[in-house]
Amino acid sequence: MELIQIYQCFCDATRLRIINLLNHGPLCVCHFQDILEIPQTKVSQHLAYLRKRGLVETTRSANWMIYSLPAKPSLELEANLKCLQDCVQTDKRFSADIKRRGKVQAE
């Protein structure tokens, strides 16, 4: 994976929030929709963008598409994911997303 692909994906706030959520485990589109409070079509567009560039993988579970980070990320992606984790700790949007994630998964 090329570094430019990673940065192209990281330069959008919604995609960055999606990647941050996936750092905490796999999710389906409906979970992203509830957590991020954006329409399903927007979530699907961002996930398609990330999938096309190799930043997310999918598995099917009955009628659900489950999204996750690559099982074997490139060294570049792994380093940038670690950096993302360090950076998002001070941003209230990202911590609020993680809290909503916990509530959505509990339901």
C-alpha cells in the first residue's frame, strides 16, 4: 500500500472517524450510521472509498456486511494507525464516537 493512498483516506474527517472506530473492532454500516449520525448513503460512500484503497476489508454475515481494518496491514498503514490513536485522544469527536460505539453495540 502506498503512503499517498493512506493520506488520501486520512484527509477526510468522516473517513478518519470511521478508521478510528475500526481501530476498536469491526462494525456494520448500520452501526456507523448510528454512531456518526450521518445517512447510510454517505457511510456507504466513505466505506467504498476506503475499501477500494485497501484500508478496510469486508466479510458477510447473513444479510450484513461487516467492515474491519486489514488483518495484515502494511507497515505504512500500521504506523499511521498507531499515530492516529495517539492524535485522536485529545479530540472530543473521536472520544464521543467511541462512547456511542459502546452504547450501539450494547443494544
